[in-house]
Amino acid sequence: MEEIEVFSTKLSSTGENVKLFLDDDYLEIPEEDIEDLDEEMGYESYYTIEDSGQEVQRISVINNLPDLLKDTDSHDECMRRVVPKVREVLHVAQCEMQYAASAAFLQILQKNLVPIQNYTQTFLQTILNSVDGKDPEVSSAWLDTLLDVIELLPKDVIKKEILHDPIAKGQLSQSVAARMACCKILGKICTKFESFVIKKEILPVVQSLCQDVDYEVRGCMCNQLHSVARGLGLEATKSAILPELVELTKDEECSVRVHGLETVVNVLASLDSETCSSTIIPLVCKFCQQAMQAEDSTLPEVGKQIGKIAHGLLAYLTDEQKQWFVDYFKKLCKVGLSLEKLKGNRDIVEKDISPTITEIPDFTEDDKFLECRKNCAYNFPAMVLFIGAKHFKSELLGCFSSLCKDPNVQVRKTVSGGFHEVSRVLGQHVAVLQPDLILLLKDESVDVLRGGLVVIIHCQNQSSMY
């Protein structure tokens, strides 16, 4: 027991836990017997017969691994005895211990507590193996750790020790979960390598995953395309990534199309003016038109992204195209608010409204319409910047007033929360907002009133709006 004393010289409680951890021969079963154990009684059932106090001690030891390795007195002994023991018990450990280990292993690399070669041979191998675990939540935690670890490792280590793993996971014969993990790993790896490496080693797998038979995989790979594009560079992105992205924005599954629009926004910075003008602008306009026609879940996503889209493409838009985006935004702000759907409550959509706004008891609507108008309310300051303060009154004032009168309190709360931003952008033209501010200050919702008060405070700090 003399070796164990090394651990207890500075941290007595941790040292005692380490002693118990090393003395404990629990779960020292041959690895080939683990599968039989799973079938007969389940590893979780086996594990629960162990004393809960021992579990706490084991987790404590794992949580303290970074400290043990940081201490020069205990570092070598910890690597020789404690780390192998931890790796051994992780084969059948419950979730809490897995979570603790995934966090500790990352900290060890972040703090440079062991040489990269030692980390690669011990901790990295355990991380890679644990990503393929049976519990989805545990596997997800280890995958998150792996993604963070990739950012910190040298690219030669990534290429030698990691790259082959996602390429294998990306094959159609692998599970959906494995292929989705592959998408995320490849997206992260592409930020580390030169363009020629990505083209040779990664791009074929990326293209295959974009065309995967499972829509979840296609959507997951779509989310990573902006990272792949940054790694590839402009020309390769135009020839290899854009065709895949165009197809994904037209995917039969609505959720994939949603991911496609989000990726279009994220990839704008990697494209040149010619590509934006000839490919992206027509693509976005067509997507928006189809979303309005279909009235599916892509519509709220358009409302969410339209501010970023408009500003990202502003430099490439003609006056006609710019007006198209403004007109489309106006329609988005009133989606779902037809007279028929409001059941005769004309006061909500006409200018002559009652002095206070309250919820309409018999008004029901599709959640996607509500979400769309909320997103438009959130994006309103960005669209005011897009059109310019001088044109606000003629182009967007009526639309803004409509949101302030919206029958749903969530929309009014959102527009109230951004009211001060709109007033700031308008500057000397802010007086046109006075009627809408007065209206919001008469609202029966405390959340809506709070936004109105922020406007008053903001205006007092700047200058009177009257």
C-alpha cells in the first residue's frame, strides 16, 4: 500500500477514494464475458447491486483525475494505476460515471496535463470506443467530448488516429446513429485540414451522406456543409458543395429543407458575388415562395432567417430584388391573419382598433403561423436596417403596426421587446412610432408593457421622441 500513499499526501479525501478505487476488484470480469452479462441480467442490473457509496467514490476519483495528473507527486502513479482502472470500469459503468469521465478526459487535454502521445494512446482511444456505446445519451456525451478534443489535437494525430473512424462510420452499412456521428465528426475535422486533404479523404463521404437514404442523416450532414465549405475554399465549394446544397433545399422531407436554408445562410460568407447573384438569390427566392405556398414548417424558418438572408445578400441585390424581399417580409408578418381565420374580429387587422389589446378567446391558429410572426417581430430591427430609415414609413410602418396589434400576446411581446432597437435605427424618424408605442402601453400583458417601458427609458437616455 505504499504506492497509494502518494495520492493521499495532499488531498486526503481524494487519496482515500483512490485507495478504495484501486483496492476494489468490482467488475474485473473478462471483456469477453461482458456480452453474456448483458444478455443474462443486464450490466445495469449487475451494477446496481454494488454499494452506492462506492459509486460516489469512483465518480469522485474520476472527477479528480485532472488534479491528480496536475500534481507532480501523483502524476506518474496515476497514469500507471488509476487511469487503466478507470478505462477498465468504463466498459460497464453507469451514465454518471461515463459523464464524469468524458468531462475529465477533455479537461486533461485542455490543461495539457499529459503529453499528446500519451493522451492519444490512452484517453483518445477510450473516447473513440465510447462514442459507439449502447446508451444514446452516453454516446452523445462522448461524441461532444470527441468534437471538442479534435479542436485541440494536432492535425497529424487527427489524420492518423481519428479520420479513419468517421469514414468507416459513414458507410451505408452502419447504423443511422453512426452515420449521423460521422457527419458531425467530419464537419469538425474539415476545420483542421488543408483543402487537398478534404477533397481526397473527406469529400466523397460528405457527398454520399448528403444523398443518404435516411432523412436524418441528410439533415445532419447538411448542417455541417458550411464547415466543409470553409475548409474546401471557394472553387471546390462551388463545384462540389453547392450542387448538394441546392438538392437539399428541395428535399422531400421538410426538416431537411429547413436545415438547407439555415446552411445557405451560414455558407454565404464563403461565396463570391457571382455565385450569390447567379445561384443563391434565385435559390432563396424560390425557397421562400414555396414555403409560402406550402405553409409547412419551412415558413417559420424563413421568418427566422430572413434578416440574415437579406443582409447577407444586400450587396448583390438589384432594386427590384430588394423590393421583392421587403414585400415578402410584409406577407410573412401577417401570415395566418386572414379575416376568415380571425372569425370576424376585424379590429385586429384594421387600423381602427380598440384602445386596448387583449387575447381573443375563440381565436385558434396553427403554431407555425404564430412562430413565423414571432420570428418576423424579432427580425424587424434587421429589416429596418435593410430598407433604411427614410423608407420605413412608406414600406414597413403598416407592417410594424400590424405586429403591435397582433391577436397573440407572444407576438406582441416579441415586437415590444425589440421596439427600442427599431426606434434606435430610425433615429430622427422615430416619431412615426408614437401611436404604436401608446398602443403597446395599453396592453393588458405585463410582458408587453415591460418592453414599452424599456422604450421610454431608452428614449429618455437618448432624447425625447416627441
